[in-house]
Amino acid sequence: MKDSYIAKYNDIQILGIVNSFRFLPLQVLTKILIEKKLYGSYQAVSRCVNRLREHGLIRTTYYTNNAKIIFLSRLGAKQLSTGTGVSEDSINCPERLTGVNFFALEHTVRVANLYLLLFRECQKHDLILKSFTGDHFTRYKYEFRSNHSGKMIRRYVMPDAEMELEIEGYTFTFWIEYDRGTEYSKDVAVKYMKYLEYYNTIRSDEDKKIPIIIFITESTEARIKSLIQPVPEYTGEWSWNLSHKSFSNVVFKGVTMADDIQSLPTFVVEEFLQHTFLFIDYATLEKNGLNAIFLDKKAESLNLLERLRNHVNYLTEQKKSDNI
């Protein structure tokens, strides 16, 4: 009987990785498993995947270029739940990919490759990639009553990936927006509109924070620059008369698109704009890794790794002074 098979440690690791991305190409899964040193060869991974499929824990399908796509079955979700203690309801179980949106699938593949790049970079710089959750999985619900219409508005913040990075015992959380260069600037701005609205609903909750938000595009550097053109009028303090202007900068455009923007307290917008928003094209990230120079929301250069290490040093010194 298929359901009599008990998943082993490595099986659970595979199921967990697939679950993080909802569905995953075999080639990408193989690279991840070898990088994690769970398996030493493509053949070993292939044998394990075939065993999991024979026992009904995973299913496969094919898409363009005959790439084999792996996803969890209901039995696999159950085994993963048993092996990790995670609720089965929270596990991605598409069961089958009939009628799948291949554009969305391609996006998932790109995000999985991004994970592989970041995993290697963390090993290179002696960092710990504590977690990485792909798209179709990360979502945060928020709701608020509109002062304009009086209606209750319910929305989701859904970054393309969520990452936790540990440096010398300190954990930093990132939300990643992965762009294939196909979206209009207005569509990109909507993401930042939702980030502002979400921030406004959770800002008084000490257990919830807005992470560092990174926008990565496959397009050219020119696209990044077109999305974050400098805003000369903004000098560190939000002014409502700016909200009527048509911004090219997607962060500021997103702010002006938020529901009830005119009734939103000024300090909320100012606090939101103090958060770290970073932009980079994939080619630059692939070439330079975490040493790459990012651009912030005002199109100014920033070395992310250096900034994080400096913050860790600050926190360490502060902790020492507190103990004296």
C-alpha cells in the first residue's frame, strides 16, 4: 500500500523544499539538494524522487522544454505534516496541475533559482539562510474600514518570496518582489500601496514589523531607474500637496494610491517611508552577489551587506553597554 510508506529524513527535506515553492522543476530541486549536501549527485536525487513518486508522496508533470515539475500529493502533504509537526492545512497541495497558468509557473521557477543564488551567497559570506518561502505561499491578510466609503476593505500582502537571514545571531527579514519586466509601473506601485496599508494596520503591534523590501527585475538597469526616479520635492517629510502629483517613483506613487490617503496621519506615511526599500536588476545581483550595489527608493546607492554588518556591530555594542 502506498500510504504504508514512512518518509525518511531526506524525504521530509525534499517534501519541505517542494512545499516552499508549491511546485518546483526537478533540475532546480536537484541543484538545491546538492548545494545543501543532502545528496552527492543528480542520479541519487533522481532515485529518491522516483521512490517518492512510486509511493505517491509527490506527483509530476511537464511544461515547456520538457522540464519535469514536482508538486506534493495529498499523501505527501500528510507525511510532511507528520514529519514536521506543521498543520496539514498550511501545506501547499495543488494535487494536480491541469490548466496551470504557465506564466505563473515560470515565475515560480525564477524565484526558485533566486533562492539558489542567495543560498550560495550566504555560504560564501558565512551567513545563515534561516528560511526562504517562495510565491503562492506567503500572504498576510489585512483589513480596515474606509473613511471615504465606510466599507470594510480586505486585502492581502503577497510578496513573491520571504527570506530570513541570520548574521552573528541577529535575524533580518526580507520581502522580495521578483519582476520579469512585464508589469507597468502602476502595477508595481500597487504593491507598495498595499505595503503602506498593511503597515498602517500593524504599526501598533510590537510583534509585527515591515521587513526590508527588495525589488529584483530581470530587465535592464534602465527599468530600475525608471521606477525610482528621484523625487526632488521630498526632503524627508511627507506633504499632502504632493499626493496630487503624478509620481514616476513607484514607492511614492504607491503611497498616493492608498485608500483614504488624505485621512491617513502624516506621521504614518513618514514612518513607512523610513523603511528600507531596495532595487536591483537580476544580472547585477547574479554577477556581484550580496556585494552588489543596490539602489534605494531615492535612487541612491547602498551596499546591503555592509549596511547589515554595520547594524549588527551597532546592536552588539549596544548590548554590551546595556550589560555594563
